[in-house]
Amino acid sequence: MRTPLDKPGILFTMRYPDDTGYVWNYIAGVRDRASAHLGERAAAYMAFPKLTGAPSYHPQHMTPVQLDCYDNSAAGRAAIADFVRAHRIKVVVFMSALPQTVCLDLLHRLGVRTLNTEDDSYDPLRRDGIAKRGMKYLLRRVLGRQQHDLHLANSAAQHKFLLDYQLLPAKRVVLMKNSVDCGHFTPGDQAAARAATGLDPDCFWLLAVAQARPEKRVDQLIRMLHAVAEARPQRRVGLVYVGDGPPVAEWKQLAQDLGVADRCVFAGRRNDVLPYYRAADLMVHAAERESFGLAIVEAMSCGIPVVASAAAGPCETIIDGRTGALIGLHDTDGFTEAVLRYVDDISMTRMHGNNARAHVDHAYNVVRHGKEFAEHIARFI
């Protein structure tokens, strides 16, 4: 049997220490599935800037290593070069790495091919002046610089952005839609989930799952909750926010100021959001920039409809009027009205939740994703 050092190596990179969970567990899990498909053809490693001893994800088909592949300092480059030589690395798979920010020149000199999964959100209205656009065209389309060997777009909108704004050559960009583990994210016993999470069993719960960044507009969701409470004073409606970061303190104060603090639950960061998906009635997502929206698809996989602002990602994943509702980016009244329709019609809520589960199982199942990912990598081994 061939030992790892007898095989060509594949190095998957992670931006954060191995104890950073939630979306990073998803990223690690998909890479693990791809490694399983590659099987005996290559030895797979997953590089973290730090191994903490308390990982939030335990890979089954990759070897975790401590190596910061986003460190472009002299010491960082030396460590990367040493690892590449020692482990016969042929392919490095980055995540959301602009080519000019990582050591592509070094890797190319070492004979390494690079892939990049494009997972960052972006501003679809962004435009360049003629001079900058001309320079990007020269560098990327004519000289073939500032690009990975392959860019994997996580949505059709992201694919279009990479071609039209980033001006990457079409042969270097492929569509590989994100996915979820439909075997893990399944509908469950709502009463049991509410007991496990400590949520009021008799309340209609809205759920928001997002990193705490201004563009996620959780403050807008709190204002929407206040409007719903005023419109339906007889209904018990609450909002659970799963996530953490500096803006949370402001959002908590806003809930206090609007008099809805007793209706808001700030659950903090959770490595496993499944109990909250199962406990909720409706997901709400107000982000104004979203390239895919992983939490949206996870929620739908759990049988929860979603009301979302019509950013690029949600416009692809949500079937308006069937698995949820898409609302204009700045239509705050329309967002509130859509939520009220679900609050008022429990049978519609359940029907759209069932539709959402079927849609995700068909279109966004991780089984397809892992195999497709492996096929893209195998081209460069």
C-alpha cells in the first residue's frame, strides 16, 4: 500500500484556527468529501494557521497541519515552500484568496497548480473606470496574470461577476454551486428543539443566522420585528439571532430602545445551528450583499421557508412564492408584510417549508458537490 509521501499531495487551505466552527465546518466538510473521492490518487492535507487541540471539525480523509498559507511574509513563504517540497504538493486549493494576496509566484515556481473557491460576497453594482478596467484586461486576459489555474464560483451570479467585473478568462472560471448536507440538515421535532434551545414553545419564531457584519442588516430585522409586534399585538412573535461580532452590542441596544428586547434572543456563535433551524417557523435574511447564503439553504433543507432581501444569492436559491419570499433590497415595508403573511397563515408556512426541503434535496445536495469538486482537482494532479 502506498504511504502518503509516495503520493502526490493536495493542500487545502483554511483562513482560521481549527476551533472556528459553523461556516468553516462546512468548508472543511466539503473538502473532506472531495478528498474521499480522490481516494488513492493523492494524499490530502488541510492547513490551518493554528491547530488548537480542540477542533470543531474532525476530518476523516485529510491530515490537519499547522501552516498559514495566507502569510505572504518571508517566513511564511519559506514555511510554505518547505511543506510543498516535503509532501510533494501538486495542487493547493485556496478559499476566497485574491491572487495578488497569496504566494502564487512561489507556488508556480515550485510547479504547483492552484484552485480558488470563490466564497466571498461582493457588491454587484461595483464599477471600474476605463483605466482600471483596461489594466485588469491587460493583466488577466492578455498576460494571464493575477489568476489561479481555476476559479470555482459558488453561484451563477458569482460566475458572472468573475467574468464581467474581475475580467478573468472564461477558461479559468467554472460554476460549482455550494451545497448542504441534506442528511444532517433535516426537519425534526420542533417541540424537542425548542426545549433544547430554551425557546418559548408557544411563540412564532423568526430565525436569523449570519456573521455580525453591517451588510447583514440584522438591525433591519429588529425593526421589522417591532413592526410585526405592533401590527399583531395579540401574537407571540420572537426573533432568534445566531452569530457574533462587534455590531451585536448595538443591535441589543436597538432592541431595548424599540421595546422588543423580551422578544429577541441573541444566541451567539454556534458550531451546530441545527437545533435552531428545527425550532424556528420562518427564517429571515436581510443581507444586501450575498453571493450564495449558506444559512438560507441549510434552513430550507430543514423544512423552513425563508423571507430574504433579493441579493444575488437568495435570488438563485429561493423560489419566490413557493419556498419563501424575495423582497426588494430597500423595501422594508414589503419585508414586514411578507413576514406577516407567514405569521397569519401557518398552513402556508408549512407548505412552503415542505417545498423548500424538496428543492434543496434536488438542487443543492452535498453528495453532488463533493464529487464535482474532486473532479476539478483531479485535472491538475
